[in-house]
Amino acid sequence: MSRAVFLADAHLVRPADPAYGDLLTFFAALPADLGHLFILGDFFDFWFGYETVVDVDCIPVLQALAGLADRGVRLWFVEGNHEFHLGPFFTRRLGTHHQQRELFVTLDDLHIYLAHGDHLATAGRLHSLWTALLKGPAGRAILSLAPPALTKKIARCLSAASRKAGGESRGVPEAVWEAAGAKIAAGADAAIIGHFHRQEEREIDLPQYGRKIFRPCRRRMYALGDWATDRTYLEYRDGAFTWRRWTEDCRHRP
């Protein structure tokens, strides 16, 4: 059976920040039989994959990810609205499997839909349009030409303004549950998303079956909490999904 960890919304900024340090300790303590690490967006508070430049603040966590890749953990990354083009370090050095919007994977016999989730909401269309423009070829070209220090400073100002407005803390909209239900109706056994900073779980009712599906680990949607404030993540092991919260006394848990 596969063993996997799913996390989102770490919003890493500086190695001295508590969430950053805890994540490094968490990565170092991941079990030897872990097969997959899924990062569902906004792992960084800002990331752009330059060809020859890596933000010095990101080096410790990139080294930690490299260590996991070297020991055989498969890394999967769905970009969030704070990541723009993962770039060569992730794709070449780490061999990361990544997508901008969404990803379908199979663990054992489970077909799983993965997304950061911001594009599933019907609200915030202006935000979605802005993100799409920045993630497109023109936006990538502009960001690649801008001085990295300036781009980073602007991105952090925008990020702070977004948090102040509470744009990602209002819970999971019904439209998102419906979108996940459509993915499950189309054949997925589970859906896992990030972005909304709320740990929620819902059973998906499929009308065509005339009843709810109660098979373990199947037909459910999981909205991940965030690592940045709650240190929460989702674990898949022995055919079951389990919510976890990392604390100092969890570092030796098998």
C-alpha cells in the first residue's frame, strides 16, 4: 500500500519564521516508507522559477525537498496563486511532477483529484483573471525580466494586503464543493484541495446512484487546512485518509 502526505498553504517567507522551521523539522521526521509528498499550492508566499536565481530564503526548504527526492520520495506540486512557474530547480533537480491548476493521480486503486482550489470558486473573478495573466507566457516573460529583489518586494506587499482583506479565510464556498462533486461524478474517488485555509471534509452525494456512497476513503472531498498557522496536513496510509496536526511531540511518530 502507498503512503502519502498532502499539505498546502505554508506561505514560507523566512527560515527564522516558526512555520518554516517546523516544516523543516517535519520533513526531516517523515517516515522512511513515505512514497509521495503532495504540495497543493501556496507553499511559498511568493515563488518564481528563474533560470539561474534562487531566493536565498528558499534554500533551506529546497535542500530539504532535495533530500526527500534523493531518498526516493516522489514530489508532486500543484501551483497556487502565490507561485508562478516552478522553474528548473523543481523540474530538473527534484524531478517534481507539477501542474498549474489541477492534477489527477492514482494511489493503489484510488483515483484522486488534486487542486489548489482558487480557480474552482465563482467569486473573485478579477483575482482569477489577474492570476491567469501572470501565469501565462506574457506574465512569465515580464517576471523573468524584472529584478528578483523588486519582484519579491512587490509580491510580499500584495500578499500582506490580501491577508488583511481576509480573501482566503472565509471557508470553502458551495461552488467549490459542487465543482469537486463534478470531478467525483466523472470518476474520481476523492478530491483534495487547498487555498481556503480551512480543514473541512464532506461526503459527496452522487444523485445518479440514488444514495450516498459509504465506502471507506471513497467519494469524499477534503479541503486542507493550512500549514502556516495550524500545521495541519492529510495523510494517506493503508487505504485510509487521516487528518494530522504536527507538533513537537509528533516528530518520532512512525
